[in-house]
Amino acid sequence: MSTNRLGFRQFRNKLLKNEEINIVLDSNILIANFDEVHSSHEEVRKFLNEIGDITSVNCYTTVTTKSEFLDYFRKKFLTEGIFDLVDEYNNDIPLSSHAKAANQKIESNPDDEFDVKVVHLTDNEIKEIKKKFRAADIENETG
């Protein structure tokens, strides 16, 4: 079975100086490019900068890719917001054990106290935490 997939170096080495190319970017590349804490961020940024220096690049995506990209960052921003809320009000307001448990999804690297990996909450976890922060008399409200 043949494949049209190339590694970064192979693709870069096939480019001709000053040619114009069109590429379709996958959500993994887009996410790594825009998420500075992503494990592949530096590699992807370097690759995109290198090909941009060689040739003129037109980047395209699909509707599915756009949807995956937006969903990733929605979960990222909601998770970060929830963790910030828990951190900010943990001492002043007694939070539920569920809200406190959400904060435990942060894993820190023992070798580097400043290297913190945030695990994004799932949609179900976000919905459950949302319910816990709502007033008790409207907790079962839909919509």
C-alpha cells in the first residue's frame, strides 16, 4: 500500500526555492502550533518557519479539522478557568469535593516544579462541575 505521508525533514527537503505550495493542515499540527505548552509546539513552529523561509505556503484546513481545533481549545480554556476558580476561592469559599477533585487533575513533573502539565477535563466532567457551581434549586434545569 502506498502512502502520501512524509516526515517534516523529507517534506522540507523536497521543496523548491520560491515555489508556491498548498498544504492541508491536520488539527494536530494546528493545535501544536498554537498551544505553547503542547509537547510538539517547538518542533511544529520550527518546521512551519523553515518551510515559510524556503517557499510561499498557502495553508488550508477542513471543516472537521476546524471543529477539532475549536473543541480542543474550548476544553483547554474551560479547564484552565475551572482550575483558576478553584485556586482563587479555595480558601474563602468551601468548594464541593467534586470541584476540588477537578484541581487534582493537574500533574506536576517532580524534576521541574515549574513544568506543569494540565490535563483537559472531559465534556462530562465540565458538565458535572458546572452543575456543582449552580444554585441548588436550579441544578436539574436543562438548556
